[in-house]
Amino acid sequence: MCYDAFNSMKAPKQNRRRFLALGAGLAGLTACKKTVPSEIGAGVRAYGERSPLEKAARDVKESITPGTGATRTPLQDLDGIITPSSLHFERHHAGVPSIDRAKHEILLHGMVEQPMVFTMDDLRRFPSVSRIYFIECSGNGGGELAGNPQPDPQKAAGLLSCSEWTGVPLSTLLKAARLKPEAKWVVAEGADACLMARSIPMEKALDDILVAYGQNGEAIRPEQGYPVRLVVPGWEGNINVKWLHRLHVVDQPAMTRDETAHYTDLMPDGKAQMFTFVMEAKSIITRPAGGQKLAYGPGPYEVTGVAWSGKGKIQRVEVSVDNGQTWTDAELQTPVLSKAITRFRLPWQWAGKAAALQSRCTDETGYTQPTIEALNAVRGYRSTYHCNAIKTWHVKEDGSVTHV
């Protein structure tokens, strides 16, 4: 290597030897300048940016309703279980507010003995915890229920991300305010333009919810609710209220527009299920997947993907390469955490023939991810929420992978 002249140098006893060794090293380095790239003198690049050779990015989808929008996580481009903060999916209903952390406050009132107002500095006086949890929009993959399969992992399941969240347990704040016996629900409200609000049963509020101000070791980003948000492990995305500014303790749920109409599950008989909070066990293969190609021809490949469950830990993931006729247990990458993404892997010897790749997971409650047919038999084709059906990727003989 071109650095051998330096690596092999020993501390000389005489200045002449030292000078000659240094000269030889510099000559060797000059000779290999064309083969050893250097950033010295190159254009200035902001620290922390990805290499320009890496193209992973959230896709942006703006709604026809003014002020609303969404972005999806590029699951096919990620490794491990943590989603970089810059690639975390995002959904907003009335734009992203600009909030001054120094002036922001959270009001906790209602059925409590001691109403309280917390500044961001107040929150940091309480004992904090850090937990790894996924957040998934209830509309993730909803189009698939209606027979509209999406072409790649990002579009099929990209309203899913997993981060390390840091903050104060909601139970700590509620106990500080001293709940009254009749307190049954907490209405969490955001400081965005639509004052997005969701009702949370007290049992969940006192369990594992975080009032989070940190994400992946830094302050939560504006699109994720800066300076503070709720993280409600395992429950549908929009109940994880962002830009949190009010916690109202009540004896019954508040019937907001989103809870009575927009976020219900319409059943085949015309009735609708309300308060479908938990995101059930789901998995998806992210490589090989739609939009990709087995470029090296027949031979060994790794099948990998992610699985998650709002009910707890993933216990098992099976992979099929023949459209569900046979299944093989995949390896679960550690750590396997409750209500967090779990990475799975399986070595696969592709024979160069058409194949259909699927994954199905089972969580620690024993619940197993269903087929699209089984899910539609219960929910019908009219629902666009809580789709956790098995996803199929079709491998063609030329190695290309598609959703159809």
C-alpha cells in the first residue's frame, strides 16, 4: 500500500536517517495521489450528511387538502432496526408549527387535585428514560386491502419507523398532579393549527407512554413534534400526539372529528369499529423486494426484512419462496424488543426460476400475521386502516422483483 513507507518507519537515532525516511515516505505518498482519494481541499460538505453516493430519502406525498402531507421511510435502504431521524416517516394534518422551546408549555388539568404547567426545563427535572419503540400510521398499507398492491417497501409499508425515544413517563406527570378517582381518560392535544387531539384510556396512560423530547440521541425534529410529543408504544400513529401542549384528564373520551369519523374501521356490514388502537403483528421483506433485481444471477442471496407487533415482542418469523406453500424459520437479529422493529434474515439459494417471496410473523401472544384473503374475510374491502396482511414479492426469471 502507498502508506507502507510511513507504517514501516521506526524512530531513527540520527537526524540524517530521519530526514531520509521522511523524504522516502513523502515521495511514496506523492506517487499514489491518484489512487488515494482525499477530501483535503475538496468542496465544503455539512457534517453529518450522508455520502452523496447514498440516495436513501423519504418520498413526499402531499394531500389534496391544504396543509396536510406525508412522507414515507425507505425501508428497503435501511439496515438494523433503528430509523435515522432524517428518514422517519411523517404525517401532518395542518402543517408543521414553528415552536420556541424556551416558551413552550404543557398544561395538565381536569380531574386532578393539582393542575400543573410544565416548561421544557421542568420536564428535564423529572427522571428520564430511553426506550426503543416503533410508530406506525394506521393507514400503512391500507390500499392493499382494496386490491391495490404497492410497488416497493417504501410505498407498501413506509408509514413505519423505529427510534430510541427519550423523555418522562406520562404516569410520572399524572401522579405528580394527583389523579381524582373518577379520572378515566386523558385527552392529549397538539399545538399544530388543527389542535390535533386524541383520547387515551387511563390504563394505557399509566402504563408505558412517554412524554418524549429526544429521538435517537438528539432533540426531536420539527416534523416529529419538536419540542415534545407523546410516544404511545404499539398503538396507531396519530394517537402519538405531536407538538404536545395540553393534557386534559376526563371521565369519558372526547369525541373529536378524527375519532368519530376518520380513524374508524369500516366493516363489511356497514358498521364501524371505533378505538382500534393496537397495531397488530406485521412483517415485510425489504430485500429482495419490489423495484430491485437479483443482479448476480442464480446463486446465494440473503432474504431480509422487518417485523413488529403492538402487542409485544416478535416470537417467530417464517419465510416462503413458493407463494406460501412451504415455510422456513428465519433468524431473528438481536435485540428482540417489545413494541419495536425486529430484523429477520434467511439465506436463500436462488435457482434462477420464478419465485414468490413472503414473510409472516408471530408475536408473543401467539397471534400470527394473516393472508390478505383472511383479513378481507373479516374486514372486507372497504376498510383502509390497520392492514397487516402478508405481502408478496414476485421474482422473475431475469432476476427482477415486482409486486405483481
